[in-house]
Amino acid sequence: MNLLFLSLTLPAFSLLAEHQIDSTDFVTDGVFHAAIEGPATDKNGYLYAVNYGVEGTIGKVSPKGEVSLALTLPKGSIGNGIRFDQKGVMYIADYTGHNIWRYDGKQLQLHAHQPLMFQPNDLTIANNGVIFASDPDWKNRKGQLWRIETDGSSSLVETEMGTTNGVEISPDQTRLYVNESAQRRVWVYDLDKKLQTSNKRLLIQFPDFGLDGMRCDAAGNLYIARYGKGVVAKVSPDGKLLKEYKLKGEFPTNVTFSQKDPGLLYVTMQKRGAVELIKL
């Protein structure tokens, strides 16, 4: 190959590789409200996210990308994080009503109400049904972390934190992760057999942009929505940044794996009102 041609083309190839998009559109712009959040999939691979068309709703997306209305929350309630427990029951963080809702596919029930919450945001559910909920106070750049029992009673794990957002339990149930958006930190706690937390420590801190929702893969790696940067960061259990997946949009709010095909990672995109898909 001509060396002059090689010298001219290599920088162009490097530039292309640097800006390569790792995702495709699964649900296109404007199908969901601009404040789309809280993706979660059921055991059949159907994806759910909050604010389908208008706030206060939950949309359901088939594995082929067909979207329909799954649920409308009571007046005054707006959902954020969604999670399914081991039995397939859906739990929804209602940040305006300070509630956690429970939906079995037929009936919507109030699972927990905690007036001391700022605005429950994201959820994670242990194998035994215990929920941990992040609770940010965006105005004051502070936050809390709650534990919610299977009977709906709640207790504070920690207060006076940064703006708590993404929360996740490791697949082996021995670690609890929570991130702080404004402070760009991810913390990790050890969990004992009763899911009591101890040994809090910093896992990783990012130099720029915000953090939003996150999930663990089967190997325990964290996938973190980097709000404003337009990437999903993959972080190892020992806090190493392994990879950044480049998205089409700039404002990912949350991520989730397909329960049916763990190689599919769905990303909700604020402002676009869309869902992007990364095939891992």
C-alpha cells in the first residue's frame, strides 16, 4: 500500500472508530414522554418504561418493538424506577407521591408510603423481596438510601449522602451499589445474609458528567448511564472502567438487561423519548 495513502487515511479511520455508535434505536423519538425512565423487562422479554406518551403512565414494548399502554398510575403519581421481583411482580417508584407501587399484572396496590422521602427514584430488589430505594434531594444536592421490607415497612440505610440515584444489588447478593449523580461517585456496601449493610467504600468516581440508573450483568460488572455524556460505562466489581458504549443520544436515564436474552441492554433516553438498544 502507498505510504502516503496510509498516512492520510489512518487518522480518518481512528476518528471514525472513536465516534462509532454502539446502539441502535429500539423505540424511536417521541413515542415516550421526554422524561422516559425506569426500564425493566419481564421474563418473556417485554420491556416496560415510565411515561408512555404522557407522564403518569407505563408503556409496554414487545421484543419486536411494538408499544402499548400497560398501566396508568393514580392521579398525582409519576413513576420513575421499575423493577420485577423473583415472582414477576412489578414495583414502581412514585417520586411525586412518595410511594412504592406493586402491580401483579392485574391489580395495582400501594406497597409502601414514606412521607419522609424526598422523591423515591430507583429501586433494586433482593432475591428475598427486600427493596432498596434511592431518594435524591436534587435541589440541595443531597440524598438518602432506604430499605423497604416485604410488608411495606421502611427504614433508612443512610442519610446525608450526595444525590443518590442508581442502585443495584450484585448477582450473588453480597454487595449493594448506589451512585450519587451530582458528585459522580459510586459507593459499594457489603451485605450479610440478612441484607444488613457494612464496610461502605468508594468504588469509582468520574471526573465529569452525571450518573443515573445502573444494572449488574451476570458477572457482576456494573453498566452505568452517564447522563450528559451519552455513554453507558461498564465498570468491574473492583472499580475499573472497562468500556464505554457510545449512544446516539446524550441523556441516558437508565439501563436494563433483557431477562430473556441477557445480551440485550436497553437504555432509556431523556429528551428523545426513545429507547436505544446495545447488543453486547
